[in-house]
Amino acid sequence: MTDNTNKPTNPDRRNVLSKILVGGTALATGSAFFSNEEQVLAEKLAEDVKKDGAKDITVDALSGASRTHTNWGKLSDLKKPMSKATIKGIEFSRLMMGGNLIGGWAHSRDLMYVSELVKAYHTRDKIIATFKMAEACGINTYNGHNSHIGFLNDYWEHEDGSLHFIADCDSIDIAKSVIDKGATACYHHGGVADRLVANGQVDVLGKFVEAIRKEDVPVGIGGHKLETISKCVEAGIEPDFWMKTIHSGNYWSRMSDKPEHGNVFCWEPEKTVEFMNSLKQPWIGFKVLVAGAIHPKNGFRFALESGADFMCVGMYDFQIVDDVNIYMDVLQSKIERTRPWCFT
């Protein structure tokens, strides 16, 4: 079992640059750095790595989306690292990286090519760079599909990574398997849980929680539908945390009289807020930006004021610094929420 219990730190500039250059990852320099000294340092590190035989090292001034370059200079814009809180005694970043973009499950509405595009973007080097960027910003948790355990094993074993992995699973056997390979926590996949509840099989979720709790890791239940959560509570099922969608209805592609096509994930936000207020377990809110339909400034505030304790958000490498800054700005502002913070 992989030991991934070390907590990531916010390393100094030299350590960040030296680590992210290893393995052929490109470094962007230029105006994004605070000083000429840092640009010279970056260029010197690139030269040193080239001497060691690494390939495809470039010093580039590009910013934003690039499949082959990551703008590490963006780290100079970081105001402060992401804060953390606990679930069952384990410290998780309050903003977690979601896995849909890396897995290629893009909720792209009527654009048919987006899933293939994001899979093409996320090469092995880009995934590693994204993970490293997240850790440099204080994000210590990746929340994604159980099949991504391979990415995490690669990162832990070959890239000195220390992200926690919260794996979504749809069976006890899969959850046990991914725990054996290093997952820090597991939860029952929301879409599958929705179907189980709709079919009157709430007991399956209860058995999942009971079995995984014996593995001595935090166990949760996910759901898009509020009924999924409420039926579990009604049945006396008490996971260590909940994964529940939360977002407002204030975005242009939401049309109440039309069927859902990857554009709605929380159908009753007001009722969701009211019900979740009654629960004492930590709540990880997800789909808070509706796959890019809501700006983080609005989506993050709405989720926190609605009662979410943590957030799971899909982020590209070039978005991470800005998202952390926005989250921390909202967190440190006046937040009008009635649900107390629930950490365990």
C-alpha cells in the first residue's frame, strides 16, 4: 500500500522550480515572475536539467492554456496557500481538485468534441504538472474516479507527490481495491447512488458505508439528487461525509422547461440548503460551477454560504492559482451561512 500520508507544503521558489522541471515539464517565464532574479533562476534550472539529459525543456513566455507548457510563473500571483480542515481526523484542503477534466468526462452540453479535447490536453506530463501546481498552491486532495488510482500511484512513486486521493466507487470490491492501492478515502458514486435510491435499493448504500468503514478510512455517499441524501438519512445511514451538488440556477443555459443535458446538477438548491443544514457530517459540495457556466467568484460564495464545508472543483493547470486566490478571498470575507462549519 502506497504511503501518501505526508502533508504537502508550500515550498520555496527554488524547490518549486527544481521539482517541476524534472521529467521534461516545460517552464514559462517572463513578466509573470516578480523579479529578474527569479527569471534568471528559472533559466539556470532549465539549463541544469538539460545537462542531466532531460528532453523538451523550454523557457517560454506563454500564459493560459497550453498543452506543452505550464506557466509556473503564475505561482507568483498566489496570495496565500489553500486552507485545510479535517474529516475523521485527516487534513484535507478545503478546495479539492476534481477529476472530470483529467478523466475526459466534460459536461459540454451540445459541444460534442470537448471530452476528447480535454483528454488530448491532459497528457501524462500535463497531469503531473497540474498535480504539482495544485500542491504548490496548498491543495492536498484529488477527488476523482477510482480508475485514476494509476495516475496517483505514478505521481506518488515517481514524482514525489503527496496528494490525498478521495476515490469515487460504485461497489465495495472496487473501493477496497483502491484503498489497498493508496486511496485516503472513498465515497459511493453519486450518479449510481441516485439510481439505487430511485430503485428502492438504499440498503446497498448502507452496506457500502458499513463495509468501507471497517477499512479504517473516511467513507462518504455522493448524490446529485437531494432525495438520495434524504433517503439515506431516513434509513439511518451515517457516512463520514456527504458529496452533494450545489449551485444556483442563475446561468443562461438553465431552462426549467427543458430536459437536463449536462447543464443542471442541483435541481433544488433552496431545498438542498435547508436539508443539509440539518446534517452534522462534513459536506463536500461539487458541480459548484456547473462545468464552467458560473464564475468562481459567484459559485464559490454560493456554495460556502449554502453550507458546503469543502468544495470539489475541476481545474486546468492555468486556473489553479486564480481559483485558490478567489476561494481564499471569499473564505476570508463575510460569509452569510446558517449551517455551522462541520469538520470531524
